[in-house]
Amino acid sequence: MSSHKRRYYDDLWSRGKVIDPSVWALWDTILTCAVGKNHLLEIGAGNRPRIPIVGSYFVDLSTKALETLREREGNCAAGSADALPFPDESFDLVCAFEIVEHVPDDEAVLREVTRVLKKGERFIFSVPLHMDQWTRHDDLAGHVHRYEPATLESQLGNYGMVIERYNITPSPRNSCYRNLSAYVAAKFWRLSVAMEERIALPIYTWFDRRRGIRWQEGSFAESTERANNVIVVCEKQVE
């Protein structure tokens, strides 16, 4: 992570409070997947976790994020998505939202997730789609990848992950809007942090809960042709 991005996220996590995971539309799905499970892991949650905080495990590069989650009784460890500090088959559920696309060696991320996830259990994650939708916003966000659906499906298959269902998430497709928002965030990053925390996030979570999750099943290569982002639930196959 660049010094600029680390400064941005540390400032974001230190200024903002922990967002209760129940505000997200994904909450009901997470609870369903977590029924009877004791070992849950979220990678790179910041102070906006999607899994229950108390007793769950969190790994992050940001010490500020880990401090806030530890205060809420989360089990926290410093580390990166491509080198998880946990033994093999430790977890009943692994989540990583808007994380995989930031890591240059995304194959290492999938390999690590597969390693720490128990057989027959689920990995839930989100990524942006389609390189032809790349804008300055991706550069500012620190993205390294956007994914072609067929390629992503193949990558997951290489690690024994089978897509169970997916949800296409809305995001502005207008490149002018996204480039402008990136410019403003880069020039006035402290203001951007404050506006995101106080204005953008409450509005987004309200709409997110209103919209809910509309899951689709099976292969998503064709139906995500014009999607900008996707949330995926996949299962680690039992050998």
C-alpha cells in the first residue's frame, strides 16, 4: 500500500466510528452463512465490517482499523490478504469486500483464502468488473485489477471454488462522474474523508438496505456483461 493510501485509510478509520454490520443489505446473507459457525474471518474490513464483530477474526494492514475493531471485541491480527497469519482450514466463513482488486498477486489471495477456509464452507467477496470501465477513480482507489467475469470464474475454479450465487451491484457507469469524484478526492482528501463519513456513507447504506440483495445462481459470465461490480458467494469443494 502506498504511503498516500495508508495515510488516507488510517485517517478515515481514526476519524470514523465502527459501522455496525447490520446496516448493510448483505447482513441477512452473512447471518445465514454463519449459523452454527464459530470461526469467521473478514479481510480488510477497516471500520466497516460485514460480519458480526464480537468473537470474529479480522486481518488488516491498518493499525487504526484493528484498534477500533479490537475495542468492539473482535479478534484482530495485522497482515495482508496474500499472506494470512492463520493455520490451514481455520475458518467456517471468509469475507473480503473490495479487497482482492487491490493486491497485485491476486492469485496469492485466492490461494490463501482457499488454504484457511474449511472444505465445504463459503467465501464471500466483491470485486469491480471489466477493464474497459477503468477510470481515474480506479487509480485513486488503488485498484490493480478489474475482472472479466469468465476469467474470474476460471480463477476461482482453479482453487476449488465454485460460484453458488452472485449479486450485481450498482455503481455509476459514467466515466466523467467517476473521474471528477476521483479528482476531488485526490485534491481535497481530508474533506473527502469527512464528506464520506458524514454524508455519503449514511446515504449509501440507506439505499443499500432499501435495494436489498437480489441473488442470481450459477455461472455469471453472460449476465454480468454490463455490470460494474459484483458480490460473489462461492463454496470450497470437498475433495
